[in-house]
Amino acid sequence: MARARTVLPDPSYEELFTRARNRLPGSQLPELAELRRQAWRRVCEIGLPTSRVEEWKYTSILGRVQKALPLLEATAPPLEQLKAAFAGGVEARRLIFVNGRLVPELSHTGGLPDGMAITSLERLAARQPERLAALTRPAEEEGSAFAWLNAAFWTSGAVVELAAGVRPQAPLQLLFFQDAREQAGMTHPRLVVRLGPGARLHLIESHLGEGEAGQWVNLVGAVELGEGAELVHEVMQAPPQSATLLARSRIQLAAGARLVRNIASLGGGLVRNETEVHLCGSGAEALLNGLYMPMEREHVDQFVRVHHEQPGCHSDQFFKGIVGGKARAVFAGRIMVYRDAQKTNAYQANNNLLLSDEAEVDTKPELEIFADDVKCSHGATVGALDPSALFYLRARGLPQAVAESLLTYAFAGEVLERVVDPHLRGQMARRVLDRVPGGGALEAEGLV
Amino acid sequence: MSSAIETVREVTGGEYKWGFTTPVEEETAPPGLNEDIIRMISKKKGEPDWLTAWRLEAYRRWQAMEEPKWAKVHYPPIDFQAISYFAAPKQKERPKSLDDIDPEIRRTYEKLGIPIREQEILAGVAVDYVFDSVSVATTFKQKLEELGIIFCSISEAVRDHPELVRKYLGTVVPPGDNFYAALNSAVFTDGSFVYVPKGVRCPMELSTYFRINAAGTGQFERTLIIADEGSYVSYLEGCTAPMRDENQLHAAVVELIALDEAEIKYSTVQNWYPGDKDGKGGIYNFVTKRGLCKGRRSKISWTQVETGSAITWKYPSCILQGEESVGEFYSVAVTNNHQQADTGTKMVHIGKRTRSRIVSKGIAAGRSNNTYRGLVKIMRGAEGARNYTQCDSLLIGDRCGAHTVPYIEVRNRSAVAEHEATTSKISDDQLFYCRSRGISEEDAVALIVNGFCREVMDELPMEFAVEARKLLGISLEGSVG
Amino acid sequence: MALLEIEDLRARVEGKEILKGVSLSLEAGEVHAIMGPNGSGKSTLAYVLAGRDGYEVTGGAVRFLGEDLLAMEPEERAAAGLFLAMQYPVEIPGVSNMYFLRQALNALRKARGEEEVKPGEFLKQVRAAAELLGMPQELLKRDINVGFSGGEKKRNEILQLAVLEPRLAVLDETDSGLDIDALKTVAQGVNRLRGGERAFLIITHYQRLLNHIVPDRVHVMVDGRILRSGGKELALELEERGYEGFAGKAA
């Protein structure tokens, strides 16, 4: 008897869907209502993953998501906390989502350059409903139940569009605040980012929040870069420990497009990032940098797939993890080189540091190669701090504990220094220091 | 001294040269698997009741299991009821001396280049000859017995050394370990048994040569090697099969046990029939090999050169239980035409300061797929454990695939695991360089591939390194140009 | 019959015409030098002669010992007695120098219908050649060119030359990247291999190598053509005036 690899969603989802579907955005539009129904059917077909599904081998999410939770509503968030998370400088435009719902009154999207548009999905539902189905439909081959769940249940989201050659100076920040002080529930926000040929955007995404009520965020992003377009996407994830954050991005690059993605996971009870990069045009380039630092009982899973579909593309993955307490970190990165993708250069590095005897790292760096004229390599390490570096610092007079803290911070620093926006980098550094044992002392002694 | 490459050309003309059949009368069980067949096999071999019961228990477990599907290999469903689980050359009893062996069988092994003789080219190697389901001969038994080393077929071991077999059989690979191991436990027919007593260094290579001959059968051999405290043994297995249009199943289980400070070196040159160039026929090679480093400072080293089989599914592993024990895996896997290989290792670090090293070289040509799949698991108590893994893939042509799927699980902060992998092709520069020195393109490929694999080839016992090197060249013939 | 006869040779690399009509004739036993600035087509000529893929001959002919050289595969050219000492010798990990050399030598002998070399004889031959070039024995056991310094790689090329005993050796910028001592050693080696029937075609950017290996004739190549040919004094003239002045005058 085959043991089940996936399970049907609990009937509570079906109940919720029946109850809510007439109130969800765009429900007046038959095409969209049908899409939501289809999506819901796909969720049931695929089922929710147990750890017997290879992609979920090291992350069990079922306990957190098997039963439907109420759809979250926006609240009045603590403004000071919001402000503290602002990044991108004074010129930055900002979309603020509270509990997964876009709050226009808190957002700032005025004075955009010609050819740049930011629209909420809710607003589109009212004004251009005919566009909604196209913007919210997952790719037909999409195999993730969560992507379809999002398509069935989304309540809020944003569409960012840049016409050809539009290159706004100021970054755009997407700020997700989970107000879990009272509300438990789930939310399925959706982002669509489209850059025309030669356009350029600096996108900052921050996740934070407060409170003990269990919240689950199922964020789905669809990003398309036209020929020669350039996107710098920087993400800091620091939701409260009560939260589960599942962030799935599908990023398509046309010829000559360039993606830089810097992501730091520095909080949250369970965080899983699924990043699928499709290099669909020759000469496209993707640089993916990541830092994760789960502590206590946190769990972080970085799931990355880079699809080299066309010749002459370049990709580089650089992920570092520091794991303490009873935490667990998972890295599963795969480079896929398709038959036609000759002259591919693809690299992947994953280095991990274990800080405690109860922490665990599971890493699975994969290569799947179907073209012969390629240069692909990967390396993964798991270990403790370099003893010779430790000795060196101690020989220069630093106490052992300080030397350890310093080296741990430096280990993370290799990723932090690649972060472009100084504000965001500062916020990340702050959180990294909070997580490095003895980080406070480092700061007090002016060592960092 | 003739060069390896030249020899290859002369001998083979590029075809699978071991593909003949032997016209020997065989006794074959009817196709199908049920408790009666298992009882029949057990009875035929004169086994004690405990072993019959053990087989039946394995069979019951197998019935409740499903075929593993996670490997990157594709094949039509296997009809396990269409296979005959026992085939043996007809003979009244096992020949008393090497001279009494059926001349046809004798000729077979001569053609395969491993004559049943205790002399000449194999003077330093003792060989157990397994023909379909039974062992037909074992050389140098006498000489080994003088040192207290037991080297015989596992059937003989069951009869003559039941206490050893009963103590260790299934302790490393339990009958319910996986689908194919369960099947093997139910129906295994023959295989080799080795016991090296305390403090003895086995003075010669021990080797088993497996030959599938009969049609419509599978081969399910079982090998058990025990190295007692402070002993050393080097063991090698080789295998070939006739060319047939049908796929034949080979599902072996190998168990190694190394006690305190013992060392086992296990080498395989796997050359089962790979099928023709269109992917027709060939052996399905689903093998479970596992070694237990039970004692402190024990060492188990696997070396494999995999060139044959239509499908290879094989992960020779080490359970590093003893403190400071060492596990090694050196592998060359070559796939050409429509072959599929999913092979690698598992290194499970349990004891303190255990060390493991993995060197894997995958070469894919034609329309083949070649996957390295490996697990390095460092348990909570494995303080100071170390692993180093190097996986390199070489692609020849643009219709093949090379894949690397490592799993690294670490639960001890003082442990270090390092994994590196590269994928590349034979560079045009290298090819041109060789050719401009007068070496033909095909020979240049063989030369460069041999260079790519050398770290692994160097681990093979001398007697077989030359053979293995030739095999690499043959396997890749027709892959360039 | 000339050993090598190049007639109006034209060749393209990646669609770009590099050789625009090169003619050259070389007799057995002669040493010719081809000098020219970077990009003049010197190395292209060397690769075209050796038969490298990607070098497309678009016109002209090359006869080697009366045979159509351009119709041969690279290994056939080697068997016919052509040797190219490369500017950037290639590394082949895992294959020892000695093993490689024996494979190559036996391949050549076999192609010529000769017996394979006896191991003892081969060893003697290689050791003698290594001594001649002041090459440490240890380099023979190492993988081909792996971890060799620039000088060691070049010496290794000359070692192969010495063992494979070609009729014509083309030396492609063998002097580049060598310090003066290494240059002298390499030149000494080449000089000892001179004489008799063996001919050399030495491709170089600088005149300094020609102080040590004195050529019978010097050809100046600019922009895919041989602009001028002359005796060894032409090299000195070139050194003095530089390619630019030279090319200007010719134009």
C-alpha cells in the first residue's frame, strides 16, 4: 500500500471557499469566478504536501496549513514600527500591506514617472476586471498547491508595471506587516511585476509584524523582465515567530535581462521561499544571494530553481546560513540546464554554520544538465567556525567569545555587503547582530 | 606492452564482447513467485528451517512494499511473476575438484578472460564463479583455509558455517530495508561468503565473477563479508551477461561488516549487458550494497566502475558506527546510448570522529542519463565527523544528461561536511592537442576520460585496473564524431 | 620537391578573414622564421597547418611532402611528420606525461606500419630527451601540463618534439612567457634537434629567440600576408624599425 504523499485539504477550506467566494474581489466577473473555482479544484487534485513529497522532504508544513484559517482583515498597525521598517530613502514609493491587505491610506505611490503604474488588484477588480484573470492565473504547469490556493483565495495584491525604458530613480518598497496581536488567520496576497524592455526597478520587500496569534501568509509573485530589463529585488523577512510565511516567486527573464535578488530571512516561525527563475532569453543573468539565520525553534527553507532555457545565460546562487538553538535550515537549490542552453555558466554555493548542538542543516544542491558545452559547479559546506581564523583573532588579543561573535557576524556579512539599499542593509545588520551570540557586545565595543 | 586502447580495438571492434550464450543444460524453476517457489529454492539448497522462515518473512514484507520511484530512471513496469527465480546448470552435485567442471562452463569463463584455474594471470586472485543461480567453482580454497579464511559460496556457508551466517545475515541490510532487498532476501540463490579471522591479512584478492546465462531469469545473489578484528580483505566482483532483447533483472544484496580496526576494500567492475544502441534489452541492475563499520577505527572502502546495465540503481553505503571509523566511495559511472544510471552512496556518521570521502566521476554520452545521488548524514553524536565529497560529470554530446543530487544532513556543530561538484565537457582544446600528437579522436576521448577518472581507477586492485580502463574506452565507442 | 609548400593560403576564423594569401616554401633541413605583430595571422597559420577545427580554409593549397596537407585529419598530419609546439599547451588532468607520450609515439609508429616502441627503449629515449632539455624527471610522471609553470609547459612541448621526431616542427611563439634562462634552454634543445632532414618553422613576435636559433630565412607577416622575406638580417632590421615603420614602407 502506497503511503499518501499529499493529503486533501481539510473540508474547512471547502466551507470557507463556498462562504467567501461571492465576496472575494472580482467575484462579479464570471471568468474570474471560474478561475477561482478551477484553482480550487487544482488544489484538491494536487493535495497538500507531506514530507514524502521530495520538494518538502525537510519541511513539514501540513500542521500549520491543513485547516483553513479565517481570511485576515487589515487593522490599524502600530505606526512607529511601520516607520522603523521604511527603506529605500526619502524618495522611495511604498505600498503597505497590513495582514496581507493593501492599505492605500498608508501607501505612497504619488509622482510616479511616466510609463510606471502601480495598481492594486482590488482596484482593478472594480475598474478593469477583464485584466484580472490574466494577472492571477498561475502557469498551467504550476505544480504547487499553494500557488493554486493563492489563485483561489487572494483578497489583495498589487500590479507594478514599467513601460519600455522606464527607469525610476527611487526604489519601490513593499511592506508587509502582520498584525497578529489579536487576529489569527491566513492571507494570500499576490504581486505582479512587469518590466518592459530596458526598464529598471529597485524593489524592496519587507516582512515584519507583531503578536502571538498564528498567521499564515501565502504570498505569490509573478515577475516578468523584458529584454534588457533590470530588476534589483531585495527582501528582508522578519515576521513574528508566530507567523508562517510561504513566499513563492516565479521570475521570467527575456534576452539580456538582469536580476539581482538579495534575500535575508531573519525571523518567522516557519519561512519558506520558493524561487523559480526562468532564463528564457539568451544572455540573461540572475544573481541570487541569500542569508538565513533561524534561531530557537524557527525553520527556514530556501528552495531555489534556476532554469537555463536558452544559450549563453549566467546564474549565480550564493546562500549562507547560520543556525542556532533548536532551529533547522534547509537549502534546496537546483540548476537546470535545458537541451538548447549551450554556453551556460551556472554556479551555486551554500555555506552553513551550526551554532548549537541541537540545530540542524539539510542542504541539497542539485545540478540537472542536458547540454554539454556548459560550465556548472556547486559547492556546499556545513561546519563550525574556521579554527585558524579563530586562533588568529585570539592571537591578536580578542577573547574567544568575542572572536566567535565577530567571525559569525562576518560570515553573514558576506551576504549583507551585497545588499544595495543602505537602509535595508542597516535593518538587516541590526537583526543579524541581535541573532549573533554576543552580538550586542560586539556593537558595544565598536567592533562592528 | 600493448596499449590498452589498442587492445580494446583489436578485441572488440566496438561491440559488447561478452554477449554470447553457453549451450549448457539448465534446470530452471517455472516463472512466477509465491511461497511454494521460495520453499522449493530453500529445499533445493538444503537450507535449515530458520532460513526458510526468514525467506518467507521477507517475501511477506515484499508483497506489502512498492517499487521505489524516486530515482531518475524510467522503464516499463516489471512483471515479477514472469521471471524465473532459479536457474542452474544441471549437475548431480557440486564438482569435487576444479577438473570436474562442465567443459562448457569452463569454456565460458575462458572466453570471459577468467579461466577456472589457479595459475597464470589470476595467480594472485581467488575466484568464486557464479553461473546464473549457483556457484560453480571456487579457487584457492585450500590455501585460504590454512589461514582460517573462509571463502565459499553462501550456500556452502549456510551448510558449513551456519552460526556465522545466522549471526550476520540481514544485520546490515534487513530483509525489509527496501523493495529489492526484500525480494532478494526471499529468493536469493547464491553469492559469496567471506570470513577473515582476527588479525589476518588476506594475502590475495578475493573475487566473485557473476554470469547470467539463462533466458527469462533474474539473478539474485547475496554476498556477506565479515572482517574480524584487525583483519584486512580486498574483494572484487565482476559481471557479464549475454545479449538478449529482453530485459533481465539483477537484484543483489551485499553486506559488509568490519569489526575493530578491520578493513574491507570492495571493488566492482560492473559490465552487465547494457542493451543495444537503440536501448533494446539489457540488465536492470537494482542492487543494495551496504557496509557497517561496526568496530572502532574500522574502514570500508567501495570502489566501483559501472559501465554496463540498461539501468543501474545502486548506492553502496557505509554506516560509520565505530568511533574513528572511515568510509570511502570511489565511483566511475559511464553511460552511453540509452543507458540510465542513478548511483551514489550514503555515508551515515554515527560514531565520534568518523570520516568519509566520496569521489564520483560520471560520464554521459549518447542519449543516456547519468545521475549521482548521495546522502551524507551526520548524526547528533558524531562529534568531529568529517566528510568530503567531490562529484564531477562529463558530458559527451548534447543528447545526454548529467545530474547531481546530493543530500547533506548535519546535526552536529563540530562536524564538517564539504561537497563540490562540477560539470563540463571534453574540451576541444584537449582533443585537438591529442590529435595533433597523432592520437585518433576516439582514442583521445578514451585517454581524456581515463584521465578524468584516474583518482578512482587508482583505487582498483592492479589486476583489474587494466581491464577497467579498457572497458571505459569500449563503453564510449561511437560516442564521438 | 619542397618539404612544405604553401600557396596563396586563405583562411577564416569565426567568419573573419585572417590569412589573405600566404605563400611560403620550405626545404628539408631548413629553419624559417615568421615574424609579425599581434593579430597578423601567425598563430592562425600554425593552427591551419595542424588542422584545428574552426579554422576554415577558403582558398589556396598546402603540400607537405607532396601530399595535400589540408585534406588530412590532425592525427594524419602528425603521422605524416608534422608537429606543432603550441603557444598555450593544454592541460589534461589524470593523464601522465609519459603515458601520453607513449600513446602518441605508438600511434605514429602504427600509422607508419612500424612496431610499437619497447618500454625500455622508450624510457631511455624520454630520459635522454629530458636531460637534453634540463627537465626534471619528476615532470615526466606528472599529469600533462597540470600545474606546470609557463616555462615548464614550453619545455614539455620541446620534449615531445624530441621524442616524436617529426619532419617539420612548427613552433608557435615558443618564446612567449619565457625568462631569459628558460629561453636559452629551449633554444639549445631546438638547436640540438636541428640538422639532417628536419625542418623548423618558428613563429615569433620578437627577434630575441632568433639570437639563439639562427634561421635560414625570415618572413615578415602583416595583416594575413607575407610582406617580405629575406635572410636572418631581416629580423634585426625589423627589431630596429618596428613593425609599424615596416608595414608603412611596404604599403
